[in-house]
Amino acid sequence: MTGVLTKTDQQTDLEAYVRAEGRDELVKQVRAKIDDLGIQYVYYQFVSVTGRIVGKGVPADYWETTAEKGFQLVYGATANLALDRHRSYIGYGPEAAELVAIPDPETFCQLPWDPRVARVYCVCFRNREEEADAGAFLTADCRGNLKRIHAEFQETHGLHLRHGCEPEMMWLKKGPDGKPNGGVTKPNCYHIDQFEELRDVFLRVTEYSRAMGLDMIQGDHEDAPGQLELNFTFDDALRTCDRLTTYRQICAQVAREFNLIACFMSKPFMGVSASGCHHNLSLWRDGEDTVNPLGLENLPGLAENFTYRKGGENTFLPVPGKSRRIPGPVGLHCIGGVIEHLGALTAIGCSTVNSYRRLWDTGLWAPVYADWGYQNRTCGLRVSAPGRFEYRAVDSMVNPYLMAAALLKAFDDGLQRELDPGEPEQRNIYAAMGQGKAVQKLPMSLGEALERLATDQVIQSAMPGEMYNIYHQYKRDEWERFLATVSNWDTEAYLDCLP
């Protein structure tokens, strides 16, 4: 948020947030945009534990009131109001109070597919009337947690995370029943002709993305049916997470317009690659925020949506005079931190039962082993270019706010303890293992990954307060539901087994 957040002993977190320096001016700027653009309705949205966009819609006439007082919604919205298999609400029961969501005015942006409507991201707080911690930050708010964890990291190390992501997903056809009926295209990787088949779709996605501040830089057809990867410029961690969430919202809208399904499920097809969401990571010192209007004369939202952090010192760059392949000490310690905690991180980056179909379907470059190398896609981490490394054990279903917060905690541990990741592996990891190298394997099921997370206090600290318990309860229930489900595989394997 623009401005300085200071809190007195008499103020709650909520009150201090609303009264932060510079916020009143931003609220006025939003009103000017509402009037200038003819906005009639606003989506006030935050992000649930699974990465789902939730919230409320409010007529634009009530902008000032909502900006100051927020809106209320049940605490359980942060857990999708989900019931576990025992019919109990996950995280919060119906007796729990209601959260207060306060909008971040700098994220206000018009929806390009309906200029009457805008959206704004929110930070969540405990209810004002709670007996304990009234008006405190709600720890079940993954986006709010990331803001605070990143600020703490910057205060400790004088560095900030910039990252970009590679959001693969699949465009599927609808059958007569409205369910998926295969991909729109053939699984021909980098094939321009198959890319061309989806031209109208990706041009519409690009148009909407640019109108909401995403600087789209490249795209290609990947090697699964209907699979595209459309990339936008890397930036400060929170902006990248907000933009990935916005990108998903855009894809869902474009799918409606073309009567398709925008599929972010990691592995809908066997025998072809899954949809990953590789994160390219670097830590920076200083830099300046620069507005990129993307060719627009009148920005359809506040400038923050079109702002990117530029310049500064990239601390992951190699040391001058040494190998151009090896990051400097900061980068090496951060790689060491990620490898140290890779098992627990996998529970966040590969967050669904389906995620592990990606790891078990052999021969498709899935990151199964906890090692690192330079441009080596057989490892869980690779130095993809001087000054950054690619974290590969993350797929298209990831909650980006949880992932970024967890990576910051792994980085912090690597820096504090000066963890050494060992020598980079230049061989194919499978060949190296055949030659006797001992390499730790990633968890190969959601259940195993959750067990690794349950014993890792560092990564758990990325989910402070109530967040870890909600995440564990939600994902453990997902795993148990899977174990208790009879599928087509069971019938095909066992129906005629005997006599």
C-alpha cells in the first residue's frame, strides 16, 4: 500500500490501516476514476486458502463508505465455506464472527469486458467486536500475510523479492453436457499452427490483460492439448501474485465468451505434460517504481496496476570474475534454503491430489528430485539465466500468495544460516543417480507432502496464526477424500479379478 502504516497503542490494526498516510488521497483518486469511467459496480475481492477469488459486489455509489468501513463476510469464506468429509466446516464454524475486508484503493481497476464494473483487492481483519484481538489482521488472509511477511523480510535483509511466473493452462472444448471434451488443439509443442488455432482466444486474453496492467511479453503452445503459456513481466512479489490472480480471472471470462473451459487443473490428461507454474526468483536491493501505461492514454484504474519495479541491484547475479553460471553468495544461500525445505514447499507448490499425477507420469520433465543445476530441467531448481533461478516444483493450481510467502521464509532461513546448496548438477539427474549420486526425492503424494510440512516450522511460519491449521485441515481432508473414493481405476483393475 502507498503511504506509511503507523499504529498507536489505542488503534487496532484495522484503524491504523484505514488511517495510513496517503490513503485518503488514493480514496479520492478512485472516486475520480469512478466518475470519469462511469463505473456503476465494484467487486471487492480477496483470496481464499486455495487461491479462489471471493468477496462481494457493491454499487459504486458506496465507494467512500466501503473504503472506510469495509464490508463483512463470514470468516469461513477464507476456506471457501468448505465442509470436510465429516460435514464439519473447515476452519470456522457457523458460530464464528464475520471478518472485515478493507479495500486497497491502489488496486482499483476497470474490467475491460464490462466497463460498468471495476474490481479492487482487499485486506482482511478480525471483527471489530471480537473479545480477543478485535480489529487485528486476520491471519487466514493469505494476501495480507504476504504483504506483512515481505515487509518483515525487507526490514531484516534490506532486500525484496521480484519474481515472474509461467502460468501454463489448457483451453478445453465443452461436450453436450457442458463437461470437458478434450483440448481445443493437438499436443504439438511450440507449433505455431496450433498456436494459431487459438489466436482469437489468446489475443482476447492479451487485450484484457494489458487493459488491467499486465505487460504481456510472450506466449507459445505447449505440449498438451489446448495448452498455452502466456507470460507477463516479472515484478515485486505482491504485484506478481495479484497479476496471476487477475490473469486467471481474465481467462475464465474469455472462456465464457468463446464457450470453452479455461482449465487450471494441473493434469487433466495422462501421457502429455501437465500445467506447471514455474517461478523465476531473484532478490533485489533498491530500485524505482515506474508506470508503464501500455499504450493507454487514460488509465482504466489507479496507476499502481500499471507500475513495475525497475533497476536496483540484483543480488543473485554471479560475482564478477567468477563463473557466469553460479549465482553470488546471496543466491546460493537462497538456493540452499529452498533445497533444505523442498519437501514442505512441495505441499504448497503442488497443492492438490492431481498435482502428483504430474510427478508420476514419467518422461515429461517433471521436477522429481531435490537438486539444482544450470539450465538443467531434470532438477527441482535450475539457474535459468544469470541473476535468477527457476523453482519448478509448482503447478497451475498454486495459491501464489502462500507460495511467495513460503519461498521468502526459505530464503530467510538460507541467508540466516548461510546454507550451502552444494555443487550444481550438470548431468541428467537420472544418469547421475545411475552413477551413484544420492539425491533426495520430492514427496510423491499430497499426503506425504503434508507430513513434510507438518514437521517444518520454517515453512509453517509462512502461514501464521490460524492459516496453517486451516490449510492443513483443508488439504488433509482433500487427501482423505481421495483415499476413500472408489474410482473407475478400481473398477477396471478389480471387477474381473476373481474368480
